[in-house]
Amino acid sequence: MTDKIEPFRYVIRVRYGECDGQHVVYNPKYGEYFDLASTEFLRAAAAPASAFDGSFEFQVVKLLVEWSAPARFDDVLEVSVRATRVGNTSFVLGYEIRKAGEADTIVTGETVNVHVDSKTWQKKQISPQMRERLLNGASGKTVDQSGR
């Protein structure tokens, strides 16, 4: 993520129940971290009313996760989020996870999301206003739920 727009950051602490017997985060949990971070990204980037009032419904149609190092119990993780592509009806969110305060990325990923009509669940065009909000992406904002 090396754009002019600084990524949105979501900070979370790894909980005990998210780990295996060696205190390493279960692989599927990273999808949950992406989901939590994308929710806060949308809350910060879009006007809250349009993010969660049913006027901007979307479905994840693809999830990609690539691991390079483990996260462990009690690590504080920073999940960076940015829209890497916004098309007519879909948008891609890119994610980088690193241990807070460290430069090395331990997990990268993306979700491909399709904007849908809230009644028919058919693809729907993304409005110019929402396109701009997604691309601006709450640049530089951070939501910290780590309790540190």
C-alpha cells in the first residue's frame, strides 16, 4: 500500500480464543480481522448514515489471504485498509496486517465486494459520491480497539 492516500488503520489485540495450542492465531481469524477492519473503514470513510442505513449494501465475493509470519496471543495488530479499485458495481479492499509498531507485514489480503440493491440483491452501480468516499478511504484515520 504505497499510494498518496494514507491507509485507514484498525488496531486490535489478539484474544486467547483466536489462537491454537501454540498461541498462534488460527488462519481463518484473519478473515474476521479483515471484516472488522472493513466495517470501521466504511464507518470512517462513508457518511455513517450511508454506511449502515441499508443504502449501501454489499457482499464479499472473494477473499484472499497471504501469510508471511504468525500473530500470537496478546499481540497488538494494526490492520491497514484501503480501496485499491472501485469499478461500476464492485470494489476491492486491500489489507496489510503488521504487529503494531513494526514495519514488517505479516499478512496481506483483499476482498472483492459487490454493491447490491437492498431489496433484489442484484448488482447495483456505485454512486459517484460513494466512489469518492471509498477512494479517499478515511485517509490517516485510526480506530484502536486494542485497549493499550
